[in-house]
Amino acid sequence: MTKLAFYDLDGTLVSSNVVSQYLWYAKRVGIWRVVRALFRAPSWMRAEAKSRLLFNQMFFREYAGLSEHFLRSGAARMTEEVLMPALYPQARARLQADRDAGYELILVTGSLDFAIEDFAAQLGFSEVLANRMLFRGGMAQGELIPPVLAEKAKVDAVLAACARHGADPKLCKAYSDSTSDAPMLEAVGEPCAVNPSKGLLAIAEAKGWPVLNLK
């Protein structure tokens, strides 16, 4: 039977985050976009403290007005300058260990699909579950195409992937660093807290989940 290993991205495999990805693009458009992002950052932090879904809905508005060609054509370079340098030292070994054990690797992230496709390909992921930006007339609208991949939607995406691949969730793995991903971890038979936040560490200890440090 097919076995799947689901990996979160930010904080789990890399030390960077979706804001780092956006700032790379913003610097190439104009300093005003960077300044605006820094001004709005406290409101994003407050939103994330309440709900990862709310954070996504607020944060990705920053992409409004950027051209689809600019975003997609810059993704490979952004990967090399932002994502790959932020890859945790032990991440490749963990991914390889799961491959050697017969797992197919699936990346489950709130990042935008075009932004992490090159990263996922370089690390050998067979599938990417990510957020998608709405474009009209070749321009980003600052809106995500539903469902927004956060919280319960991540669980739904994981279970749908298991169904597509004919995999029993009880035989699958999931890795994350964040309390917001606890439901996703609970949806599989082998959850693992990676570089966990305080909240997730407490959950992992209470439930007897393994804790892994890839830093």
C-alpha cells in the first residue's frame, strides 16, 4: 500500500516564511512595497495569533497589482536566494530517510504554488499542496483561490491526497512545527513535531508524539 509523508514548509524544513518570499519580490518592485509590508507586519502578527486562516487572507493582499509573469518568472531565482539558503541542515537527510523507507513525499504549505514549485522539485517531493493566487488579466488580485490552505483545509487536503493515492492515513506521516497544524498531525498515524513551537511541544509531549530537530 502507498505510504505518504506530508511536510509543512515554514519553520519545519526552512527558517524562512511566506513574508520572506514576498519581500524578495517587493524589493524588486520598489522600496515603497517593502516599507508598506514592514508597517503592516504587526497587524499580520496579531492576525496569526488569532488564526492562520485570517493571516493568509490578510497577508496575500500584498500581492495585488503584481504581474503574473513577474511572479512566475522570478520564482526559480527566489528559491535559490531565499528558500535554499534557509533549508535546515538536517532536512535533506530526513526527507531521504522517508524516501528510503518507501514514503512518497508531499509538501503541504500555505505558500503560493508557483513560489515553491522549484524548491519542491529540487528536494524530490512528488506533489505540492499549496495556496493559489487569483489572477485576472495577468495581474495578481491579492486574493487566494479557495480553499485557503490553513487549519482545517490542510486536514482536508491531506485526507484528499490519501484518497487519491489509495493510502491509509493511519500508515502515513506528517511533520510540522506549528500548533495551527496540530489537526493535520492528528489526521495521520505517525505525527511528528519538528522544531516545535512551545504550544506544539506541549501537545506532542501530552500525546506522546516524537519530536524532531532539523536545525
